[in-house]
Amino acid sequence: MYLTAFLAGLAIFFIPHFYSTFRARGAGDIKARMGPGPYMGLYSLVTLAGFGLIVWGYGNLKPWIPIWDPPVWTRHVALTLMLPALILLVSAYVPAGYIKRAVKHPMLAAVKVWALAHLVANGDLASIILFGSFLLYAVIDRIAVKRRGDLGPVGVNPKLTGDVVAVLAGAAVYGAIAFYLHPILFGVAVVG
């Protein structure tokens, strides 16, 4: 039951994401026909439902099937990679700074770094499926974005303020997750 929910959640979450990655753009596409508000509302509801099933299914898939036993040092690699991942994530949502301009698509970069960090530190089948799916999607989406000619915030005059906010807020979120929230939300202590 939990495995079914987990896999169904992945499918429900990624189908709209892949559709969005490869959908036709322009006056006749579904977003234009539905309108941006209803389209994003439906997209959000479907992906939230998928995300909920992923979390519920993954959280209950215990005992996990071990594939390999990650050495202790891989936890340090994951901890190290998560700081830039969270800075990249925040930089995607703050006014464009030099980080956003250089990376072009910081959200996708953040997902790739996050997924890689967690793949390195987890050796069970459920984690490999979960984090591998996100890594694969982010790589495919980045290739598709590049082929579409979406160059990110080109022509935007970057402000150092955006970078300062991204670094400070990313570091704050990192600290909150690493030292407090990770064991509460995910049942695994990262530090200590």
C-alpha cells in the first residue's frame, strides 16, 4: 500500500512537470486556453496531491530495502552540498542578483544539488528512487529549457542585494533544517 502510494505520488507529481517541460507554448496551448490562474491552480493542486502521496508513502516505507551502506563521510558531503542548494533555491525567488544571472535557472540547479546530496548519503531503494527521480527530472528539464532558448534573467541588471538576501536566507533555512527541522519533518537527525 505504501509503495503504491509512493510510486503513484511520483507519477502524479512528475506528469504535470514533464507536461510543462515539453508542452507547446503560444496562443493555442492549454495555459493560454485555460488562463494562467486556473492553469496554475490546477497544476498546483495536482502536484500537491502527488507530493503528499510521495511524503506519506516514502515516510511509511520502513524498513527500507538497503542497496548499499553509505560510509559516514557521505553525510558530511550531503551537509556541505545542502548549503549551496538552499542558497540557489532562495536566489530563484528573490530579485535577480549575480547568482541568478550566472546560474540562469537556480531552482533547477538547487534541485539537482539537493537530489545529488541525498543520493550520496542514502543507500536504500526508496531514497534512490525518490532522489534519483528528482535529479533525472531536473537534468531533463534543464536540457529542455536550454533547447527552448530560455536563457534565464538575461538583460536583467543584477543587484547585489538579491545575492545578499539569497545567501543570508539560504544560510538561515540551512541552519533551521540541519539543526532543528530535519529530525522533526523527516525523522532523521543530520547533525549530532
